[in-house]
Amino acid sequence: MIAQHKATLLAHSTKKKLLYICDLLALELPQAKPKIHRDVLFDFLIAQINSPARYQLILTYLDNSQIGASTNDLKLVFPKLNYRQRRLLTQHGYLRVAYYYKFDCYGRSLDVPVYNYFDYFNLVAHQAQFPALLKYLRSLQRQTPAEIAKKQAKKTEQQQFRTDYQQLVASFADPLERAIIDLAFWTVQLNHLAKTKPQRPDAPDYYEEKAKALKLFHQTKNPLVIVQFYRPDNPDKLWIQLCGHHLEEFRAARYYFDQRVVDYYEDHQQLITSCPKCEVVHQKDYYSLFHVKVGTTATNFDFHMPYLLGQPIFGAGSQYPQVQQVENEGSDFRFGRGMAPGELGKIGGSRYVEKAFYRAFEKLSQLTPPTKA
């Protein structure tokens, strides 16, 4: 079949197109480009069509107006192929870039690659071997001096982090105090994870695990654990449902005075409260928090828990010292923070944090007497 169609496959192709195909196939020409005759080039290229796969590649190219494969073309065949994998394939010559085109995105001019047409079809023709190829290229990547140095630096950071952690825990002589500090240390890391996105689909509910740890701290009755109560300036939450009449009055007030519902309620509190059709739910101390300090003056860890969630654990907030707190500004969280860039890698990953937390929780549980029912 190949022999039958060889002579006609490229018969109508111009010299420029034949040269382009030679470049795509990385063929070494028998003569310099300016001197080589079109017929000589034609015969030379025909001789290179020596396999069904190459025949099909060139035939497909000639039947298609594209001169390269876009990232969308790749995604259709390899939906999980990401930027790093494409870059890896390009670095090792398996997916060469034919050219770039400009693309304006939100005011930025981006260079978007279009890949070598034949490299693309070569990958398509060997889809079954594609996962093994990526695995092989990643193994080569890990062996480069830069990757080895990067891996060693990460390992050194992890060792230093764990040494500092072990020294901190060891600085407490009493076994119970060591267990408390151990769990407090990992509860802080868990709290950072709770505020870090994205999270693994199978990750536990970090806030739920944190609540269990705070409850266990409280059960130890140890001086290292101090519970305080924080009530902000506006601790209560109001849920207001106005009747039709008062809703119309509020809309007029909002139009003329730019009032909020809560402002309207405060100005007409007695009227709305006595209205049988209006509904007001007052949640006292909705924004108040329990503040739990674990540690000493030199070494301490801070945790916060919403009052309504912490009340079953700690009881009424009035029995604890009231403190003033400075809340975060310009943050999604009133207190605390997520993992800083690179911080989780230095620790060892989210699974490492979870494993260390559960180990510390189990150890402190064994040293803490159960509470009376």
C-alpha cells in the first residue's frame, strides 16, 4: 500500500512545504536548502516514508491545514496532561515547539506554544506507552544536578524542622506536659491546614479534629492550659424578618438614608419587636470566642473556638477571664493563618501533619484521666 501511494503522496506539494516537512522530521538534507532541486527533494523525502506510521503522519498532515498541534489538541487525547508534563516532554525532545503565537489575557501578552505536528501524532500513536514515558522522564528529571540539590535542600529543611520540634518537646521534663506541648504543636499545624486551600478530597475535617484536641487540653486540668473568653464590641447576631408593611418602610428609609436592616431595627426596635408579623432572632455571643492558651510564657500556642461551639466543652464564658484580642485585618479569618508558601513542604506534607497529630492525640489521651459522666 505504501509503495503504491508513495509517488503521489507529495506530488503536488511545493518545495517550501517539502522543506518544512523535512524540518519537522529533523531530516538531514543531501544538499543545502537554496541549491536543492524540488525533484531531488521530492525523491529524498519519498525515500524516508519507510513505515506505515510515518506514511500516516505525513498523509494526515497534508490533509490538514494545521502546521502544528495546539494545547487543546493535546488535551483531547491526553486530558490529564498538565503544563509541567508538557514542559518535560519538550525538554527531552518528545514534544518540540513548532512556534509561538501571541495571546492577550487580562492585559498580559502571553506566548502560547504550538507543538511539532509529527511529535504530537507520534505520542498519539503510542498512547499505551505514554504513562511509562512520563515516569521515565520524571526519573531523569530527578537525577539532574538542579533537582538533586533541590531535593537535598528540602530534606535539610525537613530535618531542621523536626529537630527544632523534638528539642521543644524535650524541654519539658514532665511526661504529661511533654504530651500537651506535643499535641499543641501539631494542632497549630492542623489549624494552618484548615485555613489552606485547596485541600485533599479525602482530608479529615480539620476544625473537628482541632475541637477534639481543645477538649482534651481542657480535660487535663493542667496549668499549661489556660482558657479565656473574648467578647468583641458587637458580639450578638440578629436575624431579622420584616413583615410586608415594615419592609416597605425600610425600603423607603434605605432609599433616603442608606440604612441597613439592622440600622432600621435599632431605630424602631420597640415597634418591630411588638409587631406580631415581624420576626427577630437574637443570638447572644454569636461572634464571641473561647481563647485557649497552651504552654508557658516563653513557649505558647494560641487557639480560638466560636463560643456556641465551645460552650458544650468549656461551659459558660462568664466563668473565665475576659481578654481583649486584635483580629486580623484584610483576611478571610478573624484569627490564625493558612500555610505560608513552601511551609507545608518543609514540614513533610499534609498526611505527615495528620499522622503526627493523631499520634500526639493518642499519647495525651492515655495520660489524661477520663472525665466523670
